[in-house]
Amino acid sequence: MADVKISAGADPGTLVATDKVPLARSASTTAYAATMAELATYANGTYTPNYFAGTPSMDGTGAAGTAAFVARGDHVHPSDTTRMSKAGTTTNDNAAAGQIGEYISSQVLSPGTGLTSLTAANATSISLTAGDWDVWATVGFAANAATTANAYWGSISTVSNTLNTPPGSGGVVNLAGSFPAGLANQTLPVGMMRLSLASTTTIYLVGQSLFAVNTMSAYGFIGARRAR
């Protein structure tokens, strides 16, 4: 190996344990002293890197860095808790609040909420925090044995006791016809709709019926899953 002069600041990583380093004295005493300091970590040809002893940083804005340390090959960066988890579950558990896949639902069994003919009423509701949600529902109508009916409506709505205007972004159903006594009980899929919410909002499952003679009530199920 030819004689090599290593000046202050040279990368010692270019040297290996078997290298021989004949040193040409620098004309500058200061530079020579700095060079010798770089080589001070060599003991019998072995270089000891200046390993970083702290915890590695999470992801962030790209930067060249200024730290005078090297990382070990088996170092591990901590999980970035500011980001939503994208990994799917491998068991029958639930996504944590705020994570993609978070699931919220409410179910009320028959008979549910008593109705007045042609007046919308809440069958049940859920509270959703800010985010992008897919919401779906099923509405049921329970009639007295003597009740007759001519129409049914169901809706996912952000306004209490108020039907969404058709087509309601997919979250509205309407059934019309002549339903005699004994045949006035109905269960209808309301559909699915997207709700993009800026703040915590109550989402209602609303039912309405045109009926006569006796009583009618609304019940049902509403569910939501966070899309992002």
C-alpha cells in the first residue's frame, strides 16, 4: 500500500482493520494533531466507531443531519404515533378510536319509537367524531294487528326527526303501496352514504309511515365505519 496522508476530517470509515496507515507529517502542526486524534481510536488496527446511544428519531422532514455519530445495524425507530395504523387485524378485535376501521353502531329492537302518521321520528342514533365515515342502516316498522298502511320512509340524517331529501347520497328508502291489517309490518334496508364530518356529530336513523286505524312504531339498526 502506498503512503497515505490522512488530513483532519477524513472519513475513517474508508479504513479497515487490515489497512496500514503510513502517516506523512503535515506541514501544519494543528492539522497533524487533528489527524492523530482521528487515529487515536485505533488499537492494534481496530477502529471503534462513535455509536449513538440515544433513541432514534421518528420519521419527519428529510435532512442531511449534523450529529457526529453512527447508527448500529440493528437499531429500531419508534412507531410514529401521529399517523393512523394501516395494518389489518388478525383476530376478532376492534380498531381503536380515531383509527381507520373504527366501528360504531346502535340497534333498537321492535317495537321502538311510537309514530304519528306522516311525522318523522328517530328510531335510534350514533355519535361520530370528526372524520370520513361510511354509514348504513336498516329501519323496521311494527304495526298493531289492526293497522293499515300506505307508505314507509327511512333515512340516515344529521338532523333529528328529519328525513333526508332523496336520493340522500344513498341513505334514503321509500316504499309505497296498500298494506292491509296484519301485513303492515315492514323491514327496509336504508342504504349506505358517506359522511365527512368536521366535528363530533349525532347521526340519526329516522322513520316515517303513512298509516291509519291504529298504532305504528319505528326501530332499527345504524352502523358506521371510519374510512379515513
